[in-house]
Amino acid sequence: MEYSRRKPTRLRCYNYSNPGGYFVTICTKGKKKLFGEVVGGGALDAPQMVLSEIGRVAEQELLSIENYYENVTIDKYVVMPNHIHLLIRITERINPFPTKQYDIPNVVGKYKAAVTRHVGNAFMHSVKLWQTSYHDHIIRNEADYRRIWEYIDTNPVKWKEDCFYVAEE
């Protein structure tokens, strides 16, 4: 029996620990709306994300990434009902002899594991939270950075037009 091979998702021969900006999207398994819901959108209130308990854990872990990685910053993020967008920046190392090598796959993997662990401990869920892998885009210039920043900023407003949108069940 022959198994299909997964298509590689990372850019071949690129070092994901290089200083620079990265746009990362992490989705829930089966696009399940685990992180909350987008509310509002009337004449007087703009759509905004209201986080569930699991969504709050996901956000708390996002905010703690910079505590674990000396050269990683989260410039912008949004937690949506079934996915998370991150604008991650890896900065130049000050120490010429770093003891740990941090790269985007490492940061994302540890983040997903931390959320899964905390959700399992806090809520006794045995649900599989994450889709395998994630999507990344290497930010090439300032215009690309600004476009992605705007996309993240307006994601709740454009939720029903989003490729990850799933109608209410």
C-alpha cells in the first residue's frame, strides 16, 4: 500500500531563524470554532472578537512567547474563532554564542504544545486543538509588513469574507 506524501510547507533552503518578519496562521483542527466568536457589526458597533475560555488561554500563551524567547517579538496578532494570525519578528542576537537556536517552527510548535497542555489541564478536554502544521509567509519589505498588519487589524471586521469562515452550525 502506498501512502500519499505531505506537501512540504516550509520554503526549501530557507533558515527560519534568520532575523526578519514572519506572518503565521495557525488553524484549529477541522476549523472548529474553539476560540470564541465575532460579535457586533451593527450600525454603532464594529465587529470584534469575544474570546472563549480556550481563546483566553491561546491569547495568554501568545503574550508569554516573548518571555521564553529573547530574540522573538509578537508585533501584532488576532485570535479568531478558528484560527490565529501572528506577525512575528525575529531580532538580531546580541550574544555571539547563543545557547539556544530559535526559529519559527520551534516557536510555533512550543506555542501549540503549551496551549494544548493548558487547555487539557484547565478544562479536561481531550479534543485535538490544532490542524497539523501551519501557514507562514516570510515578510519581504515594509509594504508587505504594512499590508499584513492591516489584514490582521481588520480580520474581525471581514470575518464573514474570510477563507476560514464557517457558518454557524
